[in-house]
Amino acid sequence: IISSLFNTVTNKKIAVFGFAFKKDTGDVRETPALTVCNMLLQDGAMVHVYDPKVEKEDALIEFKYHDMQVDENRLIWESTPQKAVDGAHAIVVLTEWDEFRTYPYHEFKALMMKPAFIFDGRNILKHRELEEMGFEVHAVGKGRTTDGKLNVLADSESSKKPASSTAAAAETRAAAAAATAAAAATVDGCGASSGSTAPSHKKPSVEESLRSTTGKVVLVTGTAGFVGFFTAMKMKARGDGVLGIDSFGSYYPSSFKRSRAEELEKAGVLTVDMDMSDFESLKSLVVKHKFTHIVNLAAQAGVRYATKDPHSYIKSNVEGFTNILEAARLSDPMPSIVYASSSSVYGLNEKVPFQESDRVDRPASLYAATKKSNEMIAHCYKHVYGLSLIGLRFFTVYGPWGRPDMAAFSFAKKILAGEPVKIFQGPGGTELERDFTYIDDIVAGTVSAVDHSTLSTKETAQYKTYNLGNKDPVTVSYLVDCLDNALGQKAKREYMPMPPTGDVLRTCADVSLAEAELGYKPTTPLQDGINKFIAWYKEFFKDGMNKEMTEYVPM
């Protein structure tokens, strides 16, 4: 348990299902739960126990009988399994209670920290189903295949094979591997049928993912996201060691994010399922692997969604970002950091084009406020600890594999479906303008920022912010024109007043500073970029969208 949870459970919540020696009894004499819970507590875990019959007082008496000194404040007895798993990093099953088999584990996963682990000490759960839900499952006596999945086989099948027969045992292992591979095959995020065969690639190990020929070993956060995906791909292709992390959040369909992560695996980049709000796991990862650079591209995205779920922005963009910097400062040596800010920080600024020296203390959305806070927090960590930080203010990124909530993607989907496209207008019928920037240009600027970052020491640390845009803003109507041309199909346009959800009238980047210091030169006109996007869109969705993508409606 401890080694799987990045070699520490200090201050991590562990949910223990079952304390009794066996089911249907409250007997705790000689129960293995004594030793397991005692070791977890000794390592600093917060152990939350749920058992249908065992009371905490009975457990404490047995601990005392065996001369086990436990911290009662860290050993919590819960009245329901839901309370035990809420905020937990792992579930540990220690008693074979029948009710444990019937629990809604998909609901439990939503309550838990990411990645979510299950340690089935009694081999009573349906491991394949749990892995398909996204759990990392460990079980007594069950090996793991090369792709990291449990080597499972139904009891009814395994019982038919005589244990004494070498040939039969080999047949059993082969059948189990085949069954596991079939179960592990992911549906192509949004296009492949549910009858897809297993992935043809081998999932890289952490060591393989971090293998570097350039001397750079980079942690990229948000590798299942749009910019993180392409940045990780670019850096790995040139020889950098790259490891990704992502929580595969549900702001837009997670199946699409997992499709990106699978493409990265084919390129040799592993994405670890981890939430940046889980500081202990994040710190263990960063300190252990001694990254030379961190590229922080994970965030709760979207301007309008902040009016629906503001707390997700604080958790991801403020707490998560601070955790990254804390983990970095505790690493020796400290890595250099490049992080995503946003053009949204310019907020209600009316001066164009936007320059890095402009006033940015009037945000128009909570998303913008969190990104501005990132820049201020970064300045603090540079000043106090000597972390070297570069912030990149991205301007409306689009392209293949783009976010389905962004205009290019959502408009294309509506045009092809024959549905009207809603175009917002400002006062007096003025049109919104955006500095649409193609993904390749953004990635080139991001990688250049990594290459121009200085060492994180008091003597050499830098604090910089750069605009990465296209320096050629156009109206949203012109974007729709480009989509019409690429699709060969006219959009049904509906113009309406801009809602009060945080959008701004115009964005326009002055990229002269990035050009001078990073060599940044955007080269992709909007029509060319949209042509590339639509070519990818038609190929990726040639067999149609899956249910999750079909039903997704951006806010």
C-alpha cells in the first residue's frame, strides 16, 4: 500500500473496509486489520474504518492487548462507507463482508482523491470493472500484465483448470492475459466502436517516459489537456524525458482526454492519474524524480463555467498551482518552471494591443482572477525561494485535438449537425474579436520558454511573463467564415447579446517581447489553421462520436 502511494501515506486518508477477523461477526481477535492499520498509522496515515459490526472501543482493546500504541485521533470510525471514502486516497478491503461487493464504487471514486487506489486484501471485488471505472487495483496473489492491469480471470474459468498441470496453468495465464487485454482496450475517445481491440502499443513505464537524450527531465501537468498534450509530444520527440500528470476531470468528456493520453503513450509519454490538490503525492513525485523543469499547463479552464462551479477554479488554479511551487521548492535541486497564464488577465483593459506591462488588476471573470493570482504567487516564490518562473499568457488556442468547449470545435459540431451557431455581440451590435492562435505556434513558444529558463537559485532565478498570440485579431463571424470554407457547408448564424458571464469584447496580443527574448514568431493564418483542424476532425470522428461527446453541450 505504502509503496504504491508514492512511498508515503503521511497525512493521507486511507479508507479501511472491514476490521473483523471474518464476515458476519464482530470478532477482532488476531484480525490482520490490527497489523495493517497499525503500520499505516505508524507511517502517518489518517485511517478511517468502516465495519458493519466492529466498534472502535473493541478495536482499541485489541490494539492494547498486542502492545500496539495507536494515535486515536488518526484512527477514525465511520458510520457509513461513503464517509470513509470521502477524500480518501485508497480503499483497503480487509474483511470479506458480502455488502462490500455491492457498493457503488463509481460513486466512491468521484469522492476520492486522484489517482484512486483499491487494495483488495480478500479478492472479493470485480477487479476488471473497477479498473474500467479508473481505479488502480491491487489484490493479493494477482500479478499485473505489462500494461499495468491486473491479470484477472473469472473464478468459474480458473476452476476448470487443474492446478497441478503445467500446460493447464499456462493456458490459464494466456486466457487471463487475453481477457485483461480485451477489458483494458479503451474506446477511441470519440469515434471507435465499443468493439475495438486492445491498444497495439505498450504503455511506457515511468523510467521509459523519463528517459532523456538532452539532459532535460520534464514534468508536464495537464498532459490529457489540449496544450499539455502537444507540448509533451513535442518535447519527447526532440529527446527530452517527459512525464505527465492529469486528473482527467469532467469539465468536458474525459473519454476525449484519455484518447489524448493514449496517443502520448504511443509516443513514449506516460500520464499519471493525479490531482494537483493531492500535495503529498505530488511532492513525492517531484522530489523523487528530480525534474529539471516543470511545465504547468493543468488548470480548470473556461470563462463562463466559473459562474457555475467557482470552487473548482480555486482548487485547481490556486491550490493546485501553489502545490506545484511548494513541491518544486522542496526538491533538490529546484526545477525551473514554465506555467500557463492567460490573455484573460487583461480583463477590462481597453488599450490594444495588450502588452505585458499593461495594468492587469481588473479581471472580468473568476478564471482571469485565478490566472492573475498565479502570476503574483509566482513572483512571491521567485523572491522568497529563488524559483525561476516564466508565465505564458495564451491567446485563444485552437487546432487538432482542441477543447470541445472552444468556439472552433463547438461551432464545427453544430454546423455539421445543421444546428444554429450563436455569435455574441457587444454594445451597439459590435462583434467580439479574438486573437486566435494555432496550437503549433503556442507549443513552439512554450518549448522556447523552457529552453530560455534560468536555473532556480537565488542568484539566477528569473520572473518573466510573455504574450503568446497570433497578433492578428479577427471577428467571430470571420472564424465562422473559415469553418464554412473548410467544411463546405454554411452555418446557420444567430446573433445575440453577450451574456454577463465574464467574456471580454476583444483580445489582441503584442508579441514583440516574446519575439525578442524567445524567438517567438506565429506563422499560421486562421484559415490555414482551421483547414488543418477540420481535416483532423473529419478523420477522428469518421465513425461518429461516442455518447459522451455527442451529448456534451458547452456552457
